Amino acid sequence: MARFRSSAPQLWISTVLRIGLAGVLLWSGGAKVAEPRQAVMAVQAYEILPTSVGEFVGYALPLFELALGVALLLGIATRVSAIVAGALMTAFVVGVASAWARGLSIDCGCFGGGGAVPEGEANYLPVLLRDLSFAAMAAWLVVFPATRWAWDRSGRAGTGDLGLYDEWDDDAELAKGQHRRPPGEDAAYSREDERARLAAIDDEQEPQP
């Protein structure tokens, strides 16, 4: 996994998944914003939240999805955004599974619409599989947040790591093979070891007074 992280395949896979998940959230939020009362009806149809809370969630959820979609599209704090997106998709899965288990007949309202539908028209399994796939996309980005075409190119901003660009620059050079493990070192040789080795070389090359 250490060799795969920040490699070209990982960067491209994560980029596609980040933009794809952003598109899902923007589509979902945009469809609901266009019909706010319908979004409220969709939330209340699950019969999980009190009426007043369901109304608030119905109005707020589309805006939240749009904000999260923009964050992923621009690559802002990708790992944090992916954690939030994964939690949101998990909540959707739980809600749909709960409706199915309780025998409700509703349209999930995931991309607009929503509310009660005639008996036999609800089809929950494809919805669950779809939302689980979205949750899996978010989980990938949590583990491999570094992407191309992103403001936070390391993907780790907001999680206690270094800044947006400095770490990425070092990792990118290593991923391109410009800095390679010295002969005889095993796979446990880390980027930190490589940086220390390069710093030592630089110190040796400095002219002595």
C-alpha cells in the first residue's frame, strides 16, 4: 500500500472518484433545491424524525449536499469532505433499509421527488446498492485522499497533517521516482527516511568554512 499511495494510478483513481462523488452530491442537492417542499415531504415520508425536525432537514439537506459537492469538486480538505460524505451516504442507507424493514412504500427522494408511492412500486434494493457504492467511493477517498486538479492536493488538510502543498511536493517527487530507495533497503524504508537521507546529502555538499 505504501508504494501505491501517491502513485500515478492512485492519483487518477482518487481524482475520478472525487469528481464523481462531487457530481452525485451536486445533482442530488440541486434537484432538491429546485423543489424544497418536495424535499421536505421526502424526508417526512421516512417517518423517522419529528415533523418539525424533518421539515428543517428537508430544507437544509440540499444546501448541505451542494456545499459538500463543491468542496469535493474543488478538492478542499478532501479527506474530511469524504468522511462527511461517507457518513451522509451511510445515513441514507440506514434510512432506506429502515423504510424497507417497516414495510413503508416510498420513493427515496435521493435525486428529487420522494414521498409515498402505491404499494408495490417501491424498489429499495437498487437504491441500497447504489448508496453503498457511493459510501465505498467516499471510503476510498478517506484512505487515499491525494488527487490531481485539487486545491488540497495532499487531501489531508484539516486532519492534523502539514499544509496543503509542502507535503505533496515531496510525495510527488518520490512518486515520480526522482528519489529512490538506496540499494539494500527493504520496503519499510519510508518517505521520512528518504527526506532525512537527502537532507544529510545536502549538508555534506555545503561548503565548509
